[in-house]
Amino acid sequence: MNPQARSWYPFAGLFIAASLSLPAAADPAALETARRLLVDNNPKQAYMALIGLQDRLAGTIEYDYLLGVASLDSGKIDDA
């Protein structure tokens, strides 16, 4: 392999690292909406809003916490 072709390797690592951190910052408005629903004592609606984001945000701390609280407060003990 020629040296010029390998010159992009360090950038590939940066791209992968940056893309792994994207879910943490994804859709802060949706997380704020769910948080507001929990504060307003509407955990079932918060759960429904959060479960729709599971494919994109599962594994992020804030999302997992809010989903756990919404699950617990809406009676979905197994999901919590």
C-alpha cells in the first residue's frame, strides 16, 4: 500500500470517535420534553416519547435514566 493511502488512517479514528459520541448530544429537545412530562406527573406519556428514541439514544446516560424513571413511574417494572 502506498504511503499516501495510509495518511487518512488517523482521521478515520477521529471520525469513529466523533460518531460514537453523537447519540449523547442527539435530540436534547426530546429529552427535555420527557423530563418535563415526568415533572408534570405524566410518566406514561414520557415513556411513550422516550421509547420512540430507543434506537438512537439507548446507552446514553441521560436517556437511560429518564427511560428508567418513566418506566418505573408508569408501572412498567420489567422495563425499568
